[in-house]
Amino acid sequence: MERIPILKMGAALLVTIQVDMHDRLAMALEEDLTAKIAGNASKGVLIDISALEIVDSFIGRMLDNIAAVSRMLDAETVVVGMRPAVAITLVELGLALTGVKTALNVERGMALIQRRIDADVVDRGELDDRSAE
């Protein structure tokens, strides 16, 4: 069965969906991503959906589920590259994607995640020597 690659980038995970999602692939992604978040203690998940032309209610719910599971595992979810037609479809389906942040592109999405990671470091008082100077 095909799988969507999940790349580790520091304390974040990057998922780039380059194929049309079908239900089994979406469920496999959700399972794989949950395992990676827990296994790596990831603080952020960036999902690039710029290649998706269509998002149905199942895929929308899957994104919502990933965000919910990520929050439970102390990771923030950012979806990037959403096309206007996809955004309209999600609204029409009544899917608010609670807890999912959005950004226009990967660079902006990673900046959102990095701010979360930086805030966690400051909250724990784990500043490195450079920031103490």
C-alpha cells in the first residue's frame, strides 16, 4: 500500500501530500503521523496540501482528527497551500478545522511552528548560552 512520506525537521514533522487522497491513504497517514508525533515528541506538524485540487468531507475530517490528536500529543498543526476552492468546500461542508492554523506557504507555516517551539523553550527556561548574553 502506498504511504505519504513524513519528514522530520528538528522538532517538527513535514507532510507534503502530492497525490489525490483516497480514504485508505488518509487513514494510513493519520496512523503514521500519530506514531511519528509520539515517537519523536514533535512539537509541530506542517501539512502541505497545495497539490490537492479537491477535499471531500472525509479528508476534511481527517485533517481535523490529525489536529485533535496532535493537540493531545502536545503538537501544533499548520496546514499550508490551501487553494481557494478547497477553503470554500471546507466551509460549505461545515468543517471549521478547529485547532488547525493555516499559512499561505511552507515558509510561513514553519515560522508559526518555530514560534511555538521557541515559546516552549522560553517557558521551560531552556535558553542556550547565546540567548543569555
